Amino acid sequence: MEAEYRCPICHEGLTRHDHALCCVNHHTFNIARQGYVDLSRKQKASGDNRAMVQARTRFLEQGYYRFLRDELTKLTADAGVLVDIGCGQGWYTKALGGQLKYGFDLSRQAIRHAAGQDKGTHYAVAGIYDLPLADGSADVVTSIFTPL
């Protein structure tokens, strides 16, 4: 299923054209080689850096939070559209249910890692307080360890 993003600038729908997403007002967002798109309006780096993403990944792969991921996977098994806000490197997101899944985080490094590991989810760099999705488009929204 193709992602249905909206432009973070004018809030119009985005359409894929080659390796970019564009709106009717010609705002354009390139799709990275790894498959994610940067829909953040921030120009400077924010969120976790590469070393933090690698450290968290090593920790999570030790299995300390597998019980939580397994339970969340069961709870989301029948989800239609699932949105994971503050998804980090996608460790939980990849395992969650959902016919169409989105993962959002402000960290380009985390999203780059997530998109490289999980081709079944649409990942984007974006803030969680103004998601680039149409209102009411999600059936399930998760926020795992992300302060709201």
C-alpha cells in the first residue's frame, strides 16, 4: 500500500513523482535511497545521533523489552492503519500489526536505520505534534517511550 502523506507546509496531499513527494503547490520532498522521506521543516539535526541509535539498537536486541514488543504486537494485530509516533529506530514498529504502517521520528539517523531494516513500513522524519497525515486517517496510534 502506498503512503498517503500530506504536505507539512500547506497540508495538501502529496503525490509520488519518481524519487520525490510533491503537492499541488510544488512543495517537494525527496525520498532517500533507504526509502524514508524527510517531512520535517527543521533544517538542523535533532533527535538521536548515530551513536545513540546504534547503542539503543544493541540494547533492544538483547531482548530486555521483547515482552513489551510481543504484547504490543498482539494488541495491534488487527490494525488497519497504524501510526507509531516517536518510533526511533523502528524496533517496535517493525513488529507491530497494521495493514499500512507509518513510523515518525525527528531523528534522521533513527529513521534512516528504521527504513533500512523495515521495508514494510513508511518512515518519515517529522514532528509528532503536526503529523503529515490527514486527520482521522489512523486506526491505531502508538507512542512507546515518547513523551507526549
